[in-house]
Amino acid sequence: MPSSPVIVWFRRDLRLADNPALSEAAMGGRSIIPVYICESDAPRPLGVAALWWQHYSLIALGHSLAARGVTLQLHEGRAIDILPRLAAETGASMVVWNRRYAPKGMAIDQAVAQSLAERGLRSQSFNASLLFEPERIRTATGQAYKRFAPFWRRCLQEPDPPRPIPAPETLIGVEGLPQPARGWNPASRGLGWAGFMEATWTPGEDAARARLVDFLDEGLRRYQARCERLPDYGTSRLSPHLAFGEIGPRQIWHACRAAGADPESRFLRELLWREFFLHVEASCPDFTDRPQKAEFDYFPWIEDEPSWRRFTAGATGYPIVDAGMRALWETGWINNRVRMIAASFLVKNLLLPWQKGESWFWDTLVDAESGSNAGNWQWVAGCGHESAPFFRIFNPVLQGRTFDPHGHYVRRWVPELAGLPDAYIHTPWDAPPRILADAGIRLGQNYPLPIVHHARARERALAAFRALPQQPAAGE
């Protein structure tokens, strides 16, 4: 008599390879029921750009499963209601999933596991999204690390993460599955402006694997020298694939190691930065909206809607900032250097709350992960335990000249400045009238004057930082 089927609850692990929950479910020739649930009680609803990615990633996953004779079920509602009902309708006796680590997500998963157990159903969870699980990487006192450097050193003391497991050779589906009461069409969820991202991205596991191969062939050995140069020729662009689990960190780690990368190399260090912020989030329930440093509850943030609108529209008058914000809107992605420049400008030049920037990036980034997104914003704002010193305020002109010295990035995304010579591409306000006229630029008309004077804005920010109550420095 065949064994009862196993429900595989997919979340941000939209792949077949190195998917331990899927491999466990398919073990021994058991039939599987793959399910994706658009959770009405999700810890944090996806932003619009991520919804676009999710839509096409699920299509890709559905095709991969269908090629193996298995149908992906799409449901909408609460997992705690849907999974027990689906198990009862199909005779499934077990539900498996890959863990999430943010406190709100873990609470939902624990409630689902308890609900299943009360009905005599088994559940099991696995690690598919981290190199090292949070309980394994702890300080000498058993606490989560608050600073990256000791966290990184501790990770390097560990053996290499387990090798990725291949996709199951065969999958067996279940015939005659009940269909959801009402269909779920992610495309109807207001993808809006994100629809034109097809020109930039191809979601899905196959595309993720191809991008990794291209990076290993062309980019890994030059990553250190080129990762922050603009345009974005030196980055891997794996981040959205990693965020949606179309590829796992173990796959990336071991592929890079096989290609000759040292564990301390710049690229693998960046992979551990992601890991670090996800570990921090696991130990901090309000990480995405509350500063880790309590004194920042008293920071005199400014509510300035006109400045906010100019920032998000890429109309601040600072070319490198404007180029980044326009690229973000059109492609759903900007490299890490430009993210830091834009974030520093928002919170330190404009004194607008970092939470507004974090929410905007959450809505517009295809690679938004709550831990990394909040962690990086808190880092720039100075309110995270692992933060830049408060007096580190990026000068957008110097940043532009350093990382886009010939203005290629600015000219691509701020075409109204394309006619300027390199000497003025980052400071159009310094250009002589004749050069502006030859370039077709009328400052204040077809390109804005700077929204703030950087030096004065810097002094204003420093005064606000110095006025904060002093707190003891965080430990490890």
C-alpha cells in the first residue's frame, strides 16, 4: 500500500536543488503536494517590486515541477487554516517546510506546527536559507552577535557549510488534487510600475544558476576591484535570486570555493554580511522599525514631504543620488555603494527618518530581505549596533567622482546631464554658463538645483548626533 503524500510548503525557497524540505518529502518514492500560500497574515507583505519577482519566480517553479509531473498548488489565506484542510482533503500525513528566522515568521510556523500536531499530523522544518543557523553562531556568553567583525571571525572558525544537495531525481505527484476555492493570480496584485523590469531580470532557478556560472567565469576574481565601480559591471547580481531562494547560500559558497575563492575573500565576506543581518533580525523582533540604539528614539528627524518626494523621484540636484534613485525605480535594484550614498543623503543630508527609506527600498527592491534591508539602513543611519560612526557622512560629490569618475552611470540614468564634460558631471552647478548652454541644461528648470547645501547639511546632522544622550557601546 503506497504511503500517504507529503505536503511541501514553499516560501522563499523557490528551487528544486539544495531544497532539503523537498528532498525529505520525496525520499523513498513518496508522492508530494507542493504548495505556495500567499499568506494573509504574512509577517510583512511583499513590496511591489518583490511581488513582480515572486509572480515570475512561481511561474518558473511551476514549470520545473510540471516537467517532473507535479503540479504546484497556489493558495491564499492563512497557512494555519489551509495546510490542515489540504492534508485532510488529500490524506497527507506530513507537512515539511524550510525555516524562516525572523521572530514573527517563526511564531506563525510554530502555531502551524502545533495546529498540525493537534490533528495527528507530523511536521518537519529544515535550513535552506542560511550557511549557519543562529543558535550555532553565538558569543561566549551564548548571545547573538551584535557586531559583524566578531561574527565573521566566529563563522570562519566553523567547518565549511554542508555541501548543497542535488534536486531529487524523480518526483511523484498526486492525481485529482482539489483546487483552491478561488484562484490566485499574483499579476492582479497591483504590479503597476514594476512590469517593465522584464527588460532587466529573468526570475527563476535556471536563471539564477546561469547568473552564478557567468559570475564565476567573469566576475569572481575581479570582484574586489570592481564591485563598487559604476556602472555595475563588477557585481554578481545574484541578490534577488538569493532573496527568493532560487539559489541557496550553500550553492554560492561552494561554487565560489571550487572556483578558488578564499573564505575571507570580499565576495564571500559579503555573503556573510547578509547572514549577519539575518541572524540579528532573528534575535530582534522590532529590527525593521525600531533603532537598536535606544538613544535614537530621541533623534530629531524631520518630516518634510516635498524633500521626500524629490528624493524618491531622483530630483535632489545631486547627480549620483538622482541616478541611483531613478535606476532603482526602473530596475528594482542598485548596487551596494549607491544604496549607501542614497541612504546617507536621506538620513544625514535631509534628516528624514531612516524608516521611510527602509520602507521605500522594501517596496522598490527586487532583492528586499527584511534583515538585510533594515540592517543596512540602520548601519547608515548610525542607529544599529553595527554602524558607521555618526560623523561618517557621505559627500555625494566625492562619492560620485570616486565611483563614477567618468560619469557613465549618471549619464545613463540622468540623461539631461549627458552633455556635460566629466569635470562637471557631478557638480553641474559649478559649470560655466556656456558649458551649461552647450549641454542644453537650465538649472532649476530641466535639472534641479541642489535641494540642500552639503556642507551646511552635514553640520546640521553632526549637531543633531552630538545632542543625543550617550549610551554605552554594544558588545559583540
